[in-house]
Amino acid sequence: MKFRFLLIVTLLLGLIVTGCDSSDDPVAPEPEKGKLAVFSTPAGAEIFLDGSNTNKVTPDTVEADAGLYVIKLELEGYRDTTFSITITANQTGVVNVTL
């Protein structure tokens, strides 16, 4: 009787564990990316994307997930310029800013 009980418990635990296997779960798709070519007059402004320095200066292109972003351009001796822009998936947008 004890053996039968242990066998049933072992089989049930095996079913529970294999029933929770997540290896068949669908994988979330990678977010689609887009690009933004940023130009400024004068050139050489640092490019910030949502407050984070991209470590790039104009003219250059930044790549990011599709969506709405705040871009800030900083160049010593000029007023910082901030604007919002939508980066579209699989496309390259262009912005030209006079500081």
C-alpha cells in the first residue's frame, strides 16, 4: 500500500513538473528599430536621447526602438535645443536643427 501511494505521488509530481515546462512558450518578438539622422548648424552638438548621452555628435545617426523620444542637442556656447520626435520602425528619419 505504501509503495502504491509513493508511486502515485511520484507520477503526479512528474505530471505537474512536465506540465509547467515553458520551453514551448512563444518568444516575445524583438522590438522593431528605426533610425534618426541628426544634423545641426553648427555641427558637433552632443546628442541625447531621453536624457541619456548617445556618445555621438552631429552629424550622426542614432538607432532606437520605434517610439516617441525626447532629443536634446548640446554644444558649448549655444543654447541647448530639446524636441520630441517619433522614430518609425524600419525607417530613417532626418532632423536638421539650427542651434
